[in-house]
Amino acid sequence: MKRQIISFAAMCALTVTLHAQTAYLSEIAINNRHIEKNAARQVEVSFEADLSQLDIKRQHSLQLVPVIVSADRSQEAALPPIIINGKVRDRVQNREAALDKTELNPEAAATIRRKNGSTQTYDYRASVPFKQWMIGGELEIRGYATGCAQCDEGNETNYTGEILPPMTPAYARPFMEPKEETVKRRAETKVARLQFRQDSHTIDPKYKGNRNELDSIRRSLNIVNDNNDLDITGIYVTGYASPEGTFPYNMQLSERRAKAFARYLEKDLKNIPAELYHVAWKGEDWVELRKQVEKFPNLLKQDEVLDIIDHCGDDKDACEEQIKALIPPEIYQRVLNEMYPAIRRNEYRIEYNVRHFDLKEGKQMIKTRPDLMSVSEMQRVADSYGKGTPQYTDCLLTAARTYPDNVTAVNNAALALIEAGRAQEAVNMLEKAPRDGALLNMLGTAYAETGQTERAMETFRRAADAGYAPAADNAALLQKYTEYMAE
């Protein structure tokens, strides 16, 4: 038996020298190819190998190896091969297996004896663990032909096409059309910290730093009043007092000082009609007192002072007495001298209407005074540059910075950033935005774009809970994508 095999091998070796290398893959058809990732995170590969046109030499063996190759061809995974033998080669292999008492081609999905001239197919099925690099890759069929004595007869590759197409979830993140402002109402709130002599409500420009403060107030009012684009509709003055003295007295004192401030403005700024002034007074401002105390962490017994303020009921005079009673007395002296002065103030709010700007004016105004433009005016300027241009994004970012609480402005600016490939900037902006359902949804898509899958899912759910219905669909898309990419 052994002499016969050796003689046959010698004959094969002689035959190889008489023929060039052989190509077989062109004679094999790969039909019904199907590749998918299953729930067990395995990539299942199936196809029909039609061998009907294959004319394999009797002494040849052909190994077909399906190989998944990454899109950049840096990684690959081979699946179990199919072994196709010619008549003589198949007989030799079987004899060798019988003599050695070994399994024939144990690594192979199948070992097939080709019957040339006959219809013959094989349904291939195999799987390998999924890896993310397989996304967008391709399936190759590599052929390795050998003759007797394992002589190399040629290698070939058949490209069957791409597999596992990349999944790019189309999240709902709509653009919002800005609403037109029929009347563009604006307001600026300022603080006037004028110094008064004890128990006095007379404004003395020469007293302490009053001259500089009054000059600053005059400038702020004139900037508005001298702007032809603006029309002042009201100046609202509100007076506040600090807690020393009785509560009723301080209420009256804040009234007198607020009225005195308004009269001074009327006299000083004669071009602003008197009927535009509106005066109110609040008396002792304990809310502001708490803020001032928090600014002095080195204040002795600061926590006790804050606790008195937080639990102060209607009797404000009793609360001040509690602060006075703290030991040592220097505590109250510091509060009186360092924190009370900031509470004694008049606030004034200037309300005005702004005229509308055409596109040409808007292109200039957005660079200098975007606060005088409406969101819709800034959107028109952005649109004039073309969606997706750097100028388009910059205009919308200006709108969002100018009106950080405007849902439409923030939504559209974040959308422009995401579409420009600047999703992390969108995250940074949206994390500080109002907790509106639409903005939470946009934040979820920005998280998804930056690979923060868990945060994206949580944020989509919060948006859905806030009543923004498209967020639930986005959550479902993200879940599907997560499962698709999971290894």
C-alpha cells in the first residue's frame, strides 16, 4: 500500500512540472450570500457555492476560505474552509486518513469530492464573534489549490462585496423657525449705589463718591436715549434699605430715597419726559443681605448669621436683634459696616422698544449690538450666508449667546454645531441651557455624536418625560444602534 502511494506521489510531481498554475475561482458561483449579526453577537455567514462549472484536476485539492476583512484591510477573520478535491486527490486523502486513523480535514466546514461535469452545490453556514472593525468590511473567498504532495498550484481571491453596512441613526433634531417679534421690547437693569447722610434722603453730588456714580447713571441713560434705533417706554426706579433701624422706618426711608432719585433724574435729564418715570420701594432687602453675607466666608459665625436670615419670619426687627446679640459684638459691626452698605441702593430699569432692521443693517448690527436684534432677524442674516457655512454657524451662535434662555436660538445654534462636526461644543452649550424637552432631545443627539451613549439614552428619556415625543423614537434608534455595535 505504501509503495503504491509513494509511486502515485512521484507521478503527481511529474505532472505538476507539465502544467502552469491553475485558476478555479472563476468557475465557482457564490449565490444567495447572506451575512448578519445575530442576538448572540456572532456574525453569521451563509451562501450557496455552486460548483457545477468547476472542472478540477483529478489530483488537485482546492481550499475555499471565506475571510471577513476590515474596510481599511488592517484586520481580518477567517471562517472554516471548504475543501474540494479532485477524484484522485480525494482517494489519496481518504487512504491517508485511514492509515493514520485521523479525521479528514477537521478544521473544514466540509470536504467535497468534485464530480466534474455534474450539477453540484454546497450550502455554507458558519459564524465568528462580532468585532466592530467588521462594520463596513467585505467578505472575500480565497482559493488555495494544491496538487499531490501538497505542491502549491496557485492562490486566488474572489471579492464578494461589502458586509454589515455602517449604521448611522437619523435622529430627530428639527430646526425651529424663529417667531417674529411684532414689537421688539428690551430692558436694561442698573444699580445706583448713592451715599446718603444719616436719616437723609437728599442726593448730594459732592458727598463721598456720588459724583462718579451719578455720571455713570447719566451715561447709561443717554446711551439709550440718544440711540435713534430705540424708543424709551419707561424708567422704573426701585428703592431698597438695609436692616438697621425699625422695619417701618426703613420702608419709608427706601420710599423717600427712591422718589428723590427719580426727581434728580428728571431734573438732570430734561430730554426724558417725566411721565416715563415709575417709582417703587421695597424697604429692607433680606434676600440681598444673605447674598452679601455669603461673600464673606471669613466672617466669624457666618453659619449662625445665615441661619438667622433663613429662619427670619415677619418680625425683621427681631431678626436684626438676634444678629446684634451674637458674641463677640464685632460680628454685627462687620455686618453693619461691610455688608449693609451694598444693600442700600436704588435699582433702575430702562425699558425701550427697538426698531426692526433690514438684512443689510442686520449684517452690521449682529457684529456690534446683537442684543438689539430679534432671533428671527439674526436667523435671516445667517440664512443669507448659506446653511453650513462658517458665517451661518457664527450668526446662530451669536443669537444663542445673546438670548441663552431662548429655546429656538439655542436649539438652532446647537443643530448648526452638530451638523458642522462640532458636537462637543454643542454639548457644552446645551448642558447650560434651559431644561426644555426639545433642548434635552438636542443634547441627547449631541451626546450620541460624541460617543456618550449612556448619557444620550438617559437624556432622550428625560426629554420624552418632559413631553417631547420624538425623543422616544430617538431612544429606540439609539438602542438599536447600541445593540448593532455591541461586541
